[in-house]
Amino acid sequence: MRFHFQLSPISLCGGIVGILLVVYIVLIATVMSYAALTIEFSQSVKDDEAAVAALEGQYLAAVARTTATNYAEEGYALPIAKTFVRAKSATALR
Amino acid sequence: MRAQFRSRILLILIFLIFAALGIIVRLYFVQIVNGEEYSLKADRQFSANSGGLFDRGSIYFTRKDGSLISAATLSTGFLVAINPQVLADPEAVYRAITDVASTTVSRDAFMSASAKKGQVYIEVAHRLSEEEGRALSAKSIPGVQVLRERWRTYPGGSLAAQTIGIVSYGTGDTLAGRTGLEAIYDGTLSRSEDSLYKNFFAELFSNVGNLLVNAEDAREGDVVTSIEPDVQTRLASNVEKLSIRYSSKESGGIIMDPSTGAIIAIASYPTYDGNNLHSVDPALLGNPFVEHVYEFGSIMKPITMTAGLDAGVITPATAYNDTGCITVNTYKICNWDGKARGTTPMRQVIMQSLNLGASWIADQIGQKKFREYFTGLFGEKTGVDLPNETGALLGNLSKPQQVGYDTAAFGQGIAVTPIQMIRALGAVANDGYMVQPHLASAVRLNSGIERKLDWGEKVRIFSATSTHETIAMMNALNDEILYGGKAKIPTMSVAVKTGTAQLTKQGGGYYDDRFFHSFVGFFPSYNPRFIILLYTNDPKGVQYASETLDVAFLDLVHFLIDYYEVPPDRGFDSAQQ
């Protein structure tokens, strides 16, 4: 079978322009999608961080409440004696 | 065949041209015809056109188990802006906003803003929650924009507020750290505005290097401090209680690891809530630990004692003749009670806090050597990572009059910052080595790398022997004198010293009835894990520091022993082991 393939310069340039146009459109779409996703993910991370900060605020408020509690007024008695722990366990278990 | 191929190429070209035309037409409609509508929609989704969303790194507390708790971070929500030119019914819009927003919106301010028809953008409410913002946005009120907003938040409120610092607008329109760690680490915490919106392909073609090794990622990050939130809360609570109880002008406390200089807690009163700066006295925004100098009084005596022992001019067995009062360069110096003790051993200088004993040691050391010790300890700023650190006032040690040295020996006539004082006393606790106090222990870079901060070499000031001899005296003070001997913990040695200094008058001289109280202690005495410095300025109705600060100090000691499970260093017989 005889195969003859010939293109004029105009057709070749037209084809290249077409391909470049498609590539350009794809690039724009990719960049826009990338930017949108970046912003969306970033905002999502910040939202999560803010939610964690709210929980941390609750934790610190709980610590402050615990510190401010007068346990004698709550009916608890002071210990008669205190024995503090040793530096290392007496057993081999750590 | 060729004609057939050409016709196909032609068809493809025609298709591409139509496709391009379609896109151009679509772009025309998107950008020109419906441009304003899309712009408003984008605004609602993201941020105001005037600038990007506020972004900034976090500052963390570090719990004893190493977990991090935010000291300063970001909150997200929404702001409400109006366009007075589009707003049809301001009264109805105001009702719609206040129906969903818990944030107080002043009616007068809103009506005033809506009357400004020459403007197109006025922010009328801030810090709406996620739910409130979305609810208001869903109403799609013409002329009302609901925009994403971020702001700095401090989950601990007033916890270590003066040390963490604040973010605010300065002379320009840029939010930046202005005080505390926010200011000193602003370069690490601040974020470049383009980081989110950069064009990937533009970066790829114009700045390949940045994609591989981003300079900003190597610089920007979060700051991790050594402040422990539970200890900080306890210290702040104690400082507040004593300040209120004695109506003091101000009070403060620092807890530090004397071997590393890591500050575990630092609290002062009065203070402020970093989340609510509207009614804060600007004077409170500064940090008294580095910006104020005080005459600390008798907590200077352990330093004088150690200097005398280190210089070899005294030993623990040395005695001096205590006459109750002496006159030096026409100035009269007396013991706190004015009473003479006769022949007195060195141990009693610390135990009974004898001014004459401290002055006598200064005489024995000599001016040159005494100056060397004190300038070695206080002559330079500590370099702590807080802004606006000031230096000590040591002018009396540059003069030939001996009275300046004699009074400096018991902490009067020279003024130092609290951070300098705890560093100097830390040298006594730390076998004679002076370390650099610091708050930040590491920086967590955006690249994911955690960079530990190096806080310099230790500087030897005293010999270990001299410090141990002084510690024995401070230990005896805790076990035998403090709180009538009840302060003694059988299983833990604690070294302490109290200080009561007369306050200076504006025109010179000292008040007879106004005092500055200070208290220092560390434990376990010979291998301390914590050194605690407390002070209260001008407490009312009380004269001595042993009356004001011992309760707070002992509470902190017991709390720290329990919280960190500090093992006993004495009084634990072998049968129990």
C-alpha cells in the first residue's frame, strides 16, 4: 500500500496553533483549579486550627477553674501526710 | 487522498476556531456582562478586595508531657460589610444582621454607615461565627457582603499575656507583633501575603528554585515556648491572689529551670486579656520582667555570701562583730530590727537576714572584686527573648564611696530587672554557672523541620563549693525559720531567701513605711529542678516578705513536687526504698 503524507505549511501552522490553544486552555483550567483547591484546603486547615484553638481555650479555662477551686470549701480534707515517689521504680518494671 | 486529508484538517480547524470563539464569547459574558455579579460572589466566598486574609504562625505552650497547647493562634469567621449605594432599606438590613449575629452591632453606627452614599464598602460587624456568617450569607441581601475573616486569638486569655504579647496595627496598615514574643519573633510568625495565591505555573517558569527550596519555608514557622500551661496558671493565680490580698501596686513571679534557663512560668498582676484590648491601660502592655528595675533587698544576700566564699575572704565558720548599726560615709546602715548580735557566724547573715553581715562581707571582698562579681552578674542584659529589655542600675558600684557597696550587698542602692535577678540567683543554684533565661525552646518551620534553639554557653561565676555552702544556709532558713519551721518538707530540701527593700522616694531617699517584697527559692537544694522568684511592690498593711510571699511560694513548691513527681532528696530511709 502506498502511503503519501504531505502537509502545506499553512495547515501545519494551523494545527500547531490549535494544539497550543488547547494546551493553553488546559493550563488555565489547571492553574485555576489548583488555586481554588489551594485556597479551599488552606481555609479548611485554618478552620480546623480555629476549632482546635476553641478546644484549647476550653482546656485552659478548665485548668484555671481547677486551680481556683478551694477544695477545703468543697468538703475535701488536707492529707495528714505526704510521701513523694522515688526517682526510679524499686522493681525492674518501668 | 490528499484532498480528503485537507478537508479533515479544515474541519478540525473550523472546530477549533468555533471552540475558541465560544470561549471568547463565554469570557465576554463572564467578565464584562456578569463581571460585577461574579465579583460579588467571589467576595462573599473569600475575602475583601483590599487585601488577603490575615495569616500568622502560632505560639505554643508546652505541657510537661511535651504536647503543645496554643498560646496564640488564629480564629476564623466572617465580617459584614455594606455598600451604602446599593442598600435599599437600612432598617430591614440592620434587623436581618442583628437577627443572626451575636456580635453587637450599634444601630447608630450602622445607620450612620448606611447614610454614606459616597462609599461602596464599609465594614459594620466583625468576628461572626461560621454559622452566623453562613446564615447571613444565605439571605443574599443586596448591598450586604459577608466576607471571610481571620483574627489573632489567645486561648488562654490573660495567661502569660504580657509575655506572649499582642498583634496590632502600628503606624501603617499592617498587622504585626508589637509586644512580647509576638514582637520578638515577628519575622518567624508573620506570613507573606502571596503564599496562598501564587500561580503554580508562574512560579514554575519564573522561580524554579523557590519550588524546590522555599526560602520562606525556611524562615516562617511557629514558636514553641517552654511555658507549661498548668504551672503558668498556678503561678498566675498565686500572684493575683497575693496582689489583691495586700493591695499591691504590682506583683510578679518567674519559675525557671536553673540548669538550662528555660522559663516554665512567668506571670504578673495586673495584667490584661489579649482577646479584649479595648479598655486596656497601655502601660500594662509592657513587660515588667525586663522593662522595670527594682531594688530587690535581701534576696541579694546569697549572692554577696557566695561572692565572699568564692573570693576566699570568708568561710562558713567566719564570724564578725554585729553592732546593730554602723555609719559609712555619713550614711547609717542598720539591721532590719536595729539590734546588735555581737559575734555572729556567717550562717546567721542568711538565717537572720543581717544587713551588717552582708555589708561586712562586701568590705572583706573589696570594691574592685565586689564590682567584678556584680557586673559579671548584672552588668549586661540577659538577652532573654523579650523586647525592650533594660539594663541594671549599678551606678553606686562605679563610685569610690564604700556605702554604695555596703548597701548593694543587701540589695539596696542598685536596681535590676526580675529576669536579671533570677538569672543571678540561678548561678547560686546551678553550681556557680550562669545560664541565659529564655522562653522559646524551638521553632517549627513551615517546611516541617523543628529547629531547636541554642541558648548559649554557661558562664561560670562562682565555684561549686561556694554555692553549696551558701545553699546550706538557705536550706537551714527554710527548715528552721520560715513559717515558724513549718515550711520544712521532710523529704525535700528547699533553699530560700526572703527580701524586704524600702521603696525609693521620687526626690531621693527611702520611705520608712513602703516596701518591695521579694522571695527566692529553689529545690531540690543541691540539684535544683526549679528556681522560683516572687515579688510584690508596695503591699499594704504588712512589712516583711516572709509574711506576704511565703504562702504563695510554699504552695508552688508543693504543687511542682506533685505535678512533676519530683523524687525526694532526703528523709527517705532505706527500708522504704
